[in-house]
Amino acid sequence: MVSPLPRLRRKHLSPADLSRTALLGVTGRPQRTALASLGIALGIASLVALTSAAASNQAHLQAEFDAMGANLAIVTPARDPGGEQVPLPQTAPQAIARQDHVERIGVMETTPAGLGVFRNDLVPATATGGLSVAVARPDLLAALDAHLAAGRWFDDATRALPVTVLGATAAERLGITQPGDLLYIGGQWYGVLGILADSGLAGGDIDTAAILGDQWVRAAFAGVDDIGEISQIFVRAAPGKIADLRQTLASAARPGSPQWANFSGMGDLIAAREMTDDALATLGLALGGISLVVGGVGIANTMIVAVMERRAEIGVRRALGARPGQVAAQFVTEAAALSVLGGLGGLTLGVAAAVTIAQVSAQPLAIPGLVLLAGPAISLLIGCLAGLQPAVRAAHVPPTAALRAA
Amino acid sequence: MSAIPVIAAHEVSKAYATGGVDMTVLQPTSLTIDPAEQVVIVGPSGSGKSTLLTILGTLETPSTGRVLVQGREVTALREWERSAVRAQSIGFVFQQFHLMPTLTAVGNVATGLLYSGVSHSERNRRAVAALESVGLGHRLGHRPKMMSGGEQQRVAIARALIRKPAVLFADEPTGALDSATGEMVIDLLAQVADRGTAVVIVTHDHAIAAKFDRRIQILDGHATQEVGHHG
């Protein structure tokens, strides 16, 4: 007579039903939602904004250095342990010029010691005015990407004559604006052949120098120690190839003993700036991290309050047949939704900030793609963690709560 | 089949330990409720009538005794199984309605099937039918705030009825309503029983209790049953 009882089955909430139920709590109280997700939003925003600013800064720097001479390296002779300079072989320039990715080179030669640059022969020999003398081969101008403000540069004829080309600063200090004037250098009169434009960072000391032709110096100072030796080789490489050339260039300059060739370039400067940018990105991570933790605590707090306020709702759901686990899932999902909402808001805010920063500082906009993916993922994780404890509380609310709550 | 009572309680009691002293709020009570029966549990506040309702409705486990729902002993079940029994066989109506303020009438009623494994569209379809059956076919898209107390309680009744429970428990269903509206709600609950669902109403109001043939009086945790006549 007694019919067997039907088996009890666990009915599951579909993901759609779960998110629909959880979103009720999120959309039902917009003000609470906004406040609860604010911390996460700020965290993600600072993460995105600062890492983007660092990336923009980096991109800007690259562009600036490429224009200015990031692809410029300088090979110089090294000193031996006794402090004596070990000269580069005369074949070094040609050897370097043959290397892949080397676009052009320029050579400077050793300067005779004790040369002062004066307006005339009445100026005391000690008043050098901070000016120096350099000795260049004609290829130097192109290698430096330097330009003439007036006059001409050395050619095959003038490199053997007592003429000089002045750096921009040197010309200014000497009060020379036109070629054709005479200068008194090392007890000898020189005609001013040309005046260089400001060379910027790439040219280094060239701005304060009076440049003499290599063949003239070799003839006039014949027999003097070191004259005619190579002091610097400027190497202009294809963009971004300088670092790779470090070993190649030293070997090419001094086959068999590359340790006797020094190599320097803008790379060191770039490395320094990269450290600054890394510091900026680290600051972004730290600020973002702190905000995210605070944001997570904010969400946990909001959810705990929500559980207390919504005991009746939870009781009703339990009375309608919700299992403790389903109630817990609802609250975890709600916390996750709050957090992801904050995360998306923060992403928008952060991108807007990055765009503004890039525009104001006139830098190219660069937003690391990883941050765009990581933002929402991190906020999802934080939301789930923040929701755990409140969800466990919610699951413990007894079904009778619906009766007792007013 | 109809011989099996929807609810059978054997010597159920409830005691709480407060400050080391056992406080018995419900003395051992036995009763059965048959399909489509109308029962009222009446007593002053604090008498233990709500406790009896929560025990019979599987919301709470008794300290002693057994409860069977449609022949299944629920006091021996695990938590998820009791939830399943509620989802399948039992409906509740509360004094404060407890509707979700952000949901429409249809949404609220559909929640009655949320934990029963019924699809979203089917839930909404049945919610419309349930609202029409309580005379709220014109209020489908309204939110609780836009409805009167009586209408809200009818939405709550529709939410309880949507899964066609074997028994419906109503805890002071007229407590938040004026007397005329309350009477309407009681009439509606009486109709529910006529359609085959047993109805158990808890009230402190003897005027309401007098409308029902079967009354369970509770005083200080002692239940006495009487079968009276329509008053």
C-alpha cells in the first residue's frame, strides 16, 4: 500500500539564474554599489594610469633618443694598466664601417697639447674661456648629424689648410658670427671656415671646440707625440642596433684584443631612464596594490553589512528551498560583481587618465595590453576573496529569519 | 495516496538553553494535517505558535520528536534534502510579505520556482498564471512599492502557490493589513485550500480563528486541539 517516496534531487541554479539573482543586490542599490566598488576602481585606475604613464614615458624617450642620437656610439682607445693610452690602429675606422648595421662613421684625432683658442694675440694665454681644440676628419660632420649655421665644413682641400670650424658655443663666446674672421690658436692665425649649429646631446664637446683639419695638424705638428692617432670614432648605427654592436665594434676596432677599445653610447643614459620608468611602474603597482587591498576590505565590509540587513531575504530564499551553498554562491557572486564593476570603472578612469597624461606631457600614448586584461581579472579575484566570509555568514542565516525580521 | 497526511508531527517539542537554563517554548505535541485541510494555530504572542509553524514547515528542527512531510521523515534528513523538501512541497506566506523591492510582481512570484530547477522563461510563464489566479493579472509589471499591502500579500501568496505545494504555511498573514483587506486575504487562503493545498494559518486573532473548523490553541507552549464550527 505504501508507495515509495520519490527521490529528493539537488536542483542547481544555472549560471544565468545565479548572476541574475546576484545582480539584484548590485543594481538594487546604486549608491551602495558605487561606494563599495570605489576602492577597487581607484586601485585599478592607478594601476592602469601609472603603468601607462611609465610606458608612454618610455616610448617618448625612445623616439626622442632616436632623433637625437640613441643610435650613436663612440669607440675610444683604452688605457693600459700604467695609464698609457693604447692607440687604435689606423685600420679601425674602415673595419668598423664594414660591420652590419653601421650606417656611417666619423673620426677625431688626437689634439696637440696646450693649444688655446683666442680672438687675437693680445689675450693672455691663460684666458682660454673654457674652449678646446679638436681635430676632425671630414666624415665627422655627417656621423654627428651636425649642421652648419654659417660657412662651410672641411673638404679635401681645406682639411690641409690653417682654417677652423667653430662649435656653436665656441663661436658665441668668441663673438664670431660670420666665417672669414681670424683666430689665434696655439701661436698661429687661423681663418674661420664655418660655424656649426648647436649639436645637442649627440655632439658632446664639439659645441665648445675650435675644430682643425686633420691633414693640417699632421703637417704643422709633425713629429709631436701622438699626432695623427685616432682619439674617437663616432659610429652611427641602424636604429635600435647599438647595444648589439658593442662587442662587434670593439673587435673590429682592435682585432684580437677588443679590451683595448672602449665603447660608449647613449645606451647608458637610456638605461638610467629605464630605471626611472621602472620605478614609476613599481609605484603604480604599489599604489594600485594598496588601493586594491583597501577596496577588497571595503567590499567585504559592504557585504557583511548586506548580510545583516538582508537576513529576511535570505530567510525567504531558504524557505523557498535555497540551500546554504546557493545562498553563499549568491553573495560571492554579488561581491565579485561589485568588484568587477569597480574594476571596469577603474579601467575606464585609468585609460582616461593615461590619455590625459600623454596629451598634457605631449608623449605618445602607450597602454600595456597586459594591464587591460589583468585589471578585470584582478578585481574578479579580489571580489571572490572579499565575498567569501560574508557568504559563509549568509549561508548560516537560518530559514526562520524570515519570520522574525520585521 | 490521499490517506498519507501532508504533515505528521509526533511528540515534537522545542527547548532553548538560555543562561544555562532550559526554556521549553513548545511542549511535546502531536498532530496531523491532511491534504486540502484548513487549520488555524491560534494563541497570544509568545505562546509558541510560531515555533510550532517553523517546526511543521521544516524551517527548524524540533528538540525532540519527528516530523513527516508526505510520509517522509524530515527530521532525519540532511540540510540540502530539507531544502529540497521545502522547494517541492511547502509554501510560506509571511506577515511582512518579504517581497524583493527591485523585482516586479512577476519577478517576485517567479522566485518561488528559482530553487526548483525550472527554467527562467517557464518560471515567468507560470508566475503570470499564478498572479492571475489571485486576481492580480493587471499588476504583472508593478513593483511592490506601487502596490497596496493587500496586493503585496496576494503577490506573496502567488509566490508560495506557484509550485503547487502540498501545504502552505501563513504566519500572521493579516498582521500588517487593515481588517477588511485581511479578511480578503483570509478568503483567498480558504480558496487555496479548496483547490487542493492544505493551509495552516498562524494568528493571534480569534475572529480569524473562528472562521476555521479546525483550531489548534496554544498557550505557554501547550497545544490543545479543537474542532469547532464556523463562527
